[in-house]
Amino acid sequence: MNASGQRDDERTTELALAAARGDRAAFEAWVRRTQADVWRFLVHLNGSQTADDLTQETYLRAVTALPRFAGRSSSRTWLLSIARRVYVDSVRRETVRPRSSHQEWEDVAEQLPTTGDDGSTGFEAAVDTQLLLDQLEPERREALVLTQILGYSYAEAAEVCDCPVGTLRSRIARAREDLLVALRQQHHAS
């Protein structure tokens, strides 16, 4: 990110292109610039317990594909497309065993402030947010996370999701509707 908080996609893509030509320092700089987005994207798709492994798998695939990267899109968008495929492949491989969200939330709780200005804990807010996101269909959650949490443009997110921008907009609109319904149900249950 640059001083104004925007991703410096042009410079990051230049680093990827240099890395594709064999520049090891450029590769290391490219990984440093992109790793947080890849990890956060994967956390939101599949939880923090698998994010490290899926991030590593993403970069392993990217290293193999990097010589073919032509820079027609930003390297971040290209890399998140790979991360998405890694996630989809991991879902296909997963056994029927249920995810243990208990340990995952304990890990998150250790990293959050104990109380917010409103008296609620950061842990409670994170749990509430993740529970709401978990209720969304995977395609809707993916679109919402990319645009609303990671800050990608609709065009970039559509490229990552391998769908037209109109489809992405529809997924986001439906995700928002689903979240509003879930919030209303949660409020009425309280």
C-alpha cells in the first residue's frame, strides 16, 4: 500500500514481471506485497486454521505459473485467482470431518482487544461477523469479502471470481440482502 492507503498494483505487477524473468529480489518483494491479501482472502473463505497452508499452496502454484504471467491484469488479481482455485481444490479434497470453530475463535480472540468503546469485546464482534459471513453461499461470501473487506474493485473481483462484473454485482447485492435478513432474524431472536 502507498501513503494514501491504496494498493500500488502497478509496482506490484512490475515486481511480478521481474520475478517471472528470474529476479529473486523482485520475487521476494512481490510476495511481501501480496501475502497479506492472499492470507486474508483465504481466512474469509475457509478460516484461519487452513489459511497458512492454502497461502503456501497458492504461492507454490504461482511460482510455477509466474513465467507465463503476462501482466494483462494486476498481479494481485491474478494471484487471488490462483488462491481461489487453491481454496476450491481444498474443499474438494476435504474429508467429511467438521471444522472445529472453537479453537479458531480462541486464536482470533487472543489477537483482538478485550473491549471496544461500546463495551463489546473485539472477539464478540469478530464472532458475529464471521457467523454472518459463514451463512452466505460461498460465491456470495467470496464476492463480498473481495470488494467490501479486501477493497478490490468490482472489475478486479470479477476477474478473481472468473465471472462477469454484472454477475459479481448480483452476488454482492444478494449477499447484502442475505446479511440483512440474518441480522433481522438475529435481532428478533434476542
